[in-house]
Amino acid sequence: MNKSYVFSALLLTGLAQAELVGLDEASLEQVNGQTGIGINMDKIISVGSITYSDDDGASGGDLQFQNINIGNPANVTGSTAHSQHLIDVDGTDGLFIDSLFEATRIQVGGISVGSHIGSRSFGQFVYDFEGTNLLQIGGATPSGFLINSTTSLKNVDFVWTTNGASFHLDNLTIDRNLTNAVFEEKETYIGSGQTALVIDIANYSSATTIGGICFSAADCAVGESFGSFSREINLINSQVQMHGGGREGEGITMNMYFEFDESVNDTGDGNFTSYTDDATIKLAKQSGNVTVSGFTFDIGRSEALIGDHVALQFDQVIGSYKIGSLEVAGASMGEFEMIFDFSDATHDTVLYQNKLLLAPGIAFAGEAFNTGNTNFDAFMTNFYSKVTNTSDGISLFNEWNMTADFIYTDDGSNLRVENYLTYGNGYTTLDVRSGDLSIDDSNEDSRSFLAVGVRDYKVNYKIDGLKVGSESSELQNGYEFFGFNPEANFTLNAAIEIRAGGSEGNGITFDGDALLSDANFAVTKTNVGTKDVGVYLDDAEYEFHFRDVTLDVDNQGIKLVLGELWSEFRVGNVRFGDKTSGASMGGQIVKSYQAGSELIVSAGGASSKCMGGIGGEASVCTTNGGYWLDTGAEGITLASKQILLKRNGAKENSATWLTGTVNDNGTTGDKSDDFYEENTAQQLKIDNIYTTDGFDDDTNTYGIQATSSLDVATSPLAVTSLVVSTVTKIKELNAESIQLIHPNALAAPATLIHGFKMQNMNLSATLFVTPIP
Amino acid sequence: MTFKYWLLMVLLAVVTPLHLHALELITDDELERVTGQNGVSLSGELSFNEEGGPLNVDPDGGGPMTSTWGSCTDAPDSRCGMRLAVQLNKDTGSQGWYVLDEMRGKISFEGLTMRSREITNADSFGGDENDIGDGITVLEFGLPDKLKFEDFSFNVATSSTARPTDAGFIQQVHFGIDFNGSVNMQGNLLIFPTGNP
């Protein structure tokens, strides 16, 4: 059930009971001609705290809402919020409550849990709204309550504030219709011998718009907002089961089933979600269903790093979700479907459960980090030095295990990503900070931002491969052409800042530092009986920094302007065979340094064209002996521009192959003298790679420009294929030298090639990717 | 493709000559055995500078020369095509550049396969399998059945400067090559690590 609906219901029940007032003459005049009772309420409500507790001695704890105020948004503690309620009882249809809410604010001064209460909280929350609600409660057949409800809210604002800075959902409209919901207590729905409140929902519709999202308590200004959002969802035949008792002792347990009403997809966008900047991304014609089993809500104790917490956990979530048309700037990429199963599972003797633990405050504030990479540690330590252990915010521990199939449909032809498996766990912190606390001194002090910290996030995933066509098609590769790794394991640490506003107008801006360590990436792999063999990048570490990266949506598509990027990708062993014990061809170090690069993702794949002949249309092409490649209207296109800069201090573009590395310092678990002591290796280095515009060594605006398109279409061999089309253009690509570096003469490398310059390259490729016959 | 992977591919291309081994005929039995396994078969075409892109253009006639993207027909007096220049010596002796210039043309192919493959004792490459060893994984490229060249051409030259637009540019073209026609290929190219990593 949507949170806003629950919230509205709470308003109706809780507030109406709390604030019965006498009817004055004017109020009586307003209800003239109707039966029933009219109630006018002008209210200022202040509550010191409300505490929910599932503490039974052995487990559980308190969840406390502090300093709650309800009143007029202009002065929540000094001006009244007015509402009007007409109550009628009909002998046939039951109880009607027709309510009108004028501008009202609900303000919560803090939410905290367990031992954190009194020291730090999730932050302050403000919810402003006005609107109407019609609630009808009657008797259901054969038993229970039959409830219908219509809610319409406008001028809704939600503000989350931590440490004096605010995140703002601005100017929402919310419309909800609950039709023929039956509330009934039934036996043995959850657990043996227990009863549960069962809510059968025949129909539920929801429409929400968000005018702007920004980091300001005031209204979002143009150019300082993420953009606007809109969503319409219709559900049918859904059910919620709820009873007392959590995963440990007291608490709440729920089973749920939700199903999209697909009939609304027959016209217009149907069930849709959209984001609008200068242009719109729309997830239209959504369908599917989800079954949630054993969802529990508990107050947990003493998690190792975040302490007492709210624990949300479920036994299983299974279902499917389909986007009938993913549209970017008015053009369709095609259909996307995901069939998923979140169920607990054990990998390498470790049990991975699907759960989310939330604790107030910023668990790692003020800590000195030790990721094993001292250069990167400085970035993380600086990020968390901006807050203290009493700062407000949200700390999360997340653990998951999921299997899924993904299906992309392009003009009616399918591309399947088979047997995706992912599991892992890790910590995240979220808080809103004022601009002067940014890790990037060039950012404006006045622009607050969302600070996202990621600590020891252990991520594992793999796929079996791709299939083109049906599920019975042969497995194949092809992901290599997109730089996608079919299997990976790594630990992520990251410090990321997210701002409102893009490169032009609204949008999103990112700054951040990230480290993937203890990593293993598959470049390509093949299943051989009970195992996989392939080429793997083992003992890898990827340190990545980005500044002023902006995301906008305009008529070109989803546009990433990449600001300044610098990274270092270190691979201890490129292994053939087993991912961790296969034969090694040595290690690699790839450094990248860019500024002003861009990536644009747009809908519509490659243009249809004549291959092996001449002709601008199918008939002419065929007549001239060619093959007309019809890629249809849908597809995905990525256009990139990479400006590679000359070396600037430690930042550079280079590629190094290392052999003969001393891999063991004799101390188990001590990696300080492993591959990372690169000075033990013989190195072949392509040094100081950079782009220029072709007529001097300084002008650098063109870079490497590549356009890659993905389609599913019929090949000249009459086989449905993954079609990869690329056009790469380079005006000038330079390498200062190619060096052989002996470990005993690091300062005096032998230069193999003193200069390399490639000019004027325009490479076009069209590849049909199919299974090996 | 990200820069990371682009460089990785370049690096693999560089090291490939060090490790390629053993052209291998594919038997019918082997063809049956590979059915249903991962890997990928590629068909398609690569086109180098199909639309050219003149190098040395003087937009207003008053100099200097600049690099401007466009069709070869836009600058008929200019050289057209991709240019690779490599300098082997810098401080002593010859300081010129070895050049592949004006590279253009199209290559199309059918049935190029790529997969990881575990070599076993059952494999026979005319004795070469002993150099690989039982249980070793190789990166196998199945050579395309047909490789077709269409006006694939380039010049081999030496030059005084890397760019033809640099001051003092003098270039000696030693010979030019123009490929047309088809090549039928059989066998596999196997790449695997050897020695001490």
C-alpha cells in the first residue's frame, strides 16, 4: 500500500479522534441540507515524543519520534491548521467521512532508535499538504469491512533536514483511489495458529507529480533542481497480510502481493514513471507482479558498526517487472523485463539474507579509513571528517541475494541476459550537508548536497551469458563489446556528493572518489561442464575519481558531461582458466586522465543500411547485390567523446604490462609487498597517451569520438543476431613513448619507441554477434 | 567502450604476437563438441576511413594548415586516410618517422569465433598440444571462413615529421599496397600464458 495513502488514513483516524471541537454557527451553515455531522477543526498540536517499542527484554528496542508539531505551515507552533469533516451514516453503504484539509504542516523534530536516542537522529522531517479525502466504510460480504477511499492532495512539500541543510521534494500533487478493499481478520495466514489482518485490494490507483527536487528548505529554483517527476500506477487483485510478532520476539510481520493492472496500458502511457529535465525519460506501460513473503519490521540491537537500528527483512520477494516502452526524449529504446527472485542463500559458507538495517546518524563520522590503499584512504577520511558522531543522517547495512533474468526487446526481437546472480553486503551513509563541506573546493558554498558514503560494500555478480531470441536459444557471449564483465567480485568504498542542477538548467551533478579493491573481473568466460574457464583480471584494484560530472536529459538523450576524471586500474594477474588460480600472463596498470569528456545515451539504434552493396533503400540495395540491414526504429545508442589529457603530475594516460612480479613477502594476508610493489616486475609501458586536434600539441577538443549502437536484428545469414554498430573517429592520438623498464633500472627505462602518432582515423564496424554454430 | 577496455584491447593486441600458437584444423567431431557452449561468432565488416577525412587543410588560404574532418572530396589535393607514425630513434642517428599513410578500405568477414577453451589430452594439434598442456585454458579465435578485402590500401613511407602539417615536412613513400579479393581461412588461433608471470 502506498505510504501516502496510509498517511492519509492516519490523518483521518488519528486526528479526527484527537481534535473533536464544537460546531459554531458558521459550521452548521456549511452542512445545511445534509444529514450527518459536520466538524470543523482548527488545530495546533505539539507532542514531545511518540515511542514504538518491541522490546521484550531479550530482543527489540524503541523507535522514537520526537518534537512532533502539527499546525499551519506559516507558523506550525503558532497558527492553526484548519480542516472540515462531514460524517454521515447510510443504512445501506455505511459510514462516510468527507474531509477538507487546508494548508497543514506535520513536523517531526527527530527520529531515533535504541541507544542512539538523545545523541543523534535520522534528521528533521516536514510534510506540508492540503486537499480532500472521502472515506467510505461499510460491511463486506460475507464478513469484514469494505473500504473505499479517494484522496486528492496538492501543494505537498516534503523536507528532510540534517545538520542544517535540507533535501526538498517540492510542490507534489498526490491522488489516490482505493476501491473495494476488504479489511478482515483471518486465521493461519502467517504462521500456524495465528490470525492476521488481511486486506484484499480489488483496485488501487495512484497518481503523483513532483514539481522539483532540490537541496533547499525554500522552493526549488530553476537550474537548482533535479527536474520534475510524474508517476501513475494502477493495481488490481492485491493483498496485504499483517500480524504481530517480528523476526525476533515482538515486531510486525507481513505478506504482500501486488499486481499491476495491465488493462490501463492499452491506451496512452498506462502505468508509467517519468523524469523531466529539458526532455523526458519515460518508463511507460509498466506491468508485472510481486510477492513478498515474511517481511518483518523489528527494532534490532548492536549491529557491529551502526549499533541499534530498525531492521527490515524478508524471506523472499519474487515477481516480474516489465517496462513496455522505455522512452528517451520521445524515442523508444524498446521493452525491458526483469524476472527476479530475492531469496536467502549461502555462498562460500556465508549466508546472505535480504535485509536492510537503518540507524540514525553517520556511523563512520570522524574515522580514519584503512582500505589498504593509503592514497585513497585520504579521500575517505577527508569525506567523513566533515561530520561528527552527533551529526544527523542515515546509516544503513544492506545484505542481499538475488537471481534474475533480464529481457530486452528491440522491435519484437529479444536479447536475454541469462541467470544473473548477485549477492553481497555493505554499509552506506546518507546525509545532507551545506556546500562549504564539499570535498571539491571549487563548488559553491551556498549549494547544499547529498553526501553518500559507501564502506566495505562487498559485491558479487555473474551471468551465464546472453541469448538472442527465446529462452531455448544457445548461450553466447558478446558482452565483451560493451566492456561488460560477465562475472565480478569486488569491495567498494566510495565518497560521493550529489547536487541539484546539471550542465545546463536542471539536472544532477556528481563529485566523488571510489575504490574497488580485492577485485576479480571476468573479461570473457565459457562454461565447461561444472565449471567456468575464461580470462580473468585477478588481484585487481580500481581507484576512480570524478569531479563535476553532470547528468542531464535533453533532446539528444541522457547526457553525461564528465568533468574531470582520473583513475588507476591495477591488475595483479591476467589469468587464463580458473578465476583465481589459472595461469597468469602477468599484471597490468591502466591509468586514465580526462577532462571535458561526454557520454550520451539515446533511444533508437543504428540506422538501417546497405551492406556489401549500394543503395539507400532495401529494394535498390538488394538489386545491387547488397544486404539491407533493417535495424528498426528501436535500439540503444551510446555516443561518447573522450578527451585524453597530457600527464599532469601523477595523473596520466598510460598502459603497462608487468611480468616477473614478486608476489609473496612471506606473510600471509600481507599484501604490502605483492603486486603493488610493482618495482619487482619487468614492465612494458605505453607512456603519456593523449589526444590532440591534429595540428599542434596543445589544442585538444576533439578527442576520441565513438558512437556505438545495439540492435537485435536479422543478419545476412537469416539469423536473429545481436547487431553491434560502431563508428570511431580520432583526429590525433599520441603516445610519448613505449618503454621497457627493468626493476633494477627504474630511473633509466629503455625506450623502445620514442613517439607514436595516429591521425585521422575513422573506423566503422558492423558486427553480427551469434552463438558459435 | 571505456578507455580502460580500449587500452586493454590495445594491450592484448600488442602481446598477441608473443603468445599466439598452433594453427589448428577443426574436425567435424570438434565442431559437434563446441555446440551449445558460450563464446561468440562474429560476422560483419570493418571500414577504415570510408569517408576519408582530409588532414592538411588551410581553411582561408592564409595558413596555417589545420586538421579538419570531412570527405576526401572536400580537399582533393590533400592526402586522405588514416596515418600511423612511429619514431624509433630520437637522440642519435635517424630521428625520422616510419609511417603507414593514407590507409583506407573495407574488410568483411564471416564466422570469426572467440571463446575460452580448456585444452585436454584428447586434443591433437599435430604435437603442438604438448606445448600447451592438459587442463590449460586458452583464448581461442576461430579464423573466419572468408576474409574479403575491398580497396584496402596504404602507403609505407618515411617522414621527417610526425604530421604532414608540421614545419619542414618531407616524406618518402617507399611503396603502396592495395588489397582486393577474398581469403579463405581455416583453423584456430590459440593464445595462452607461458613463462613466469
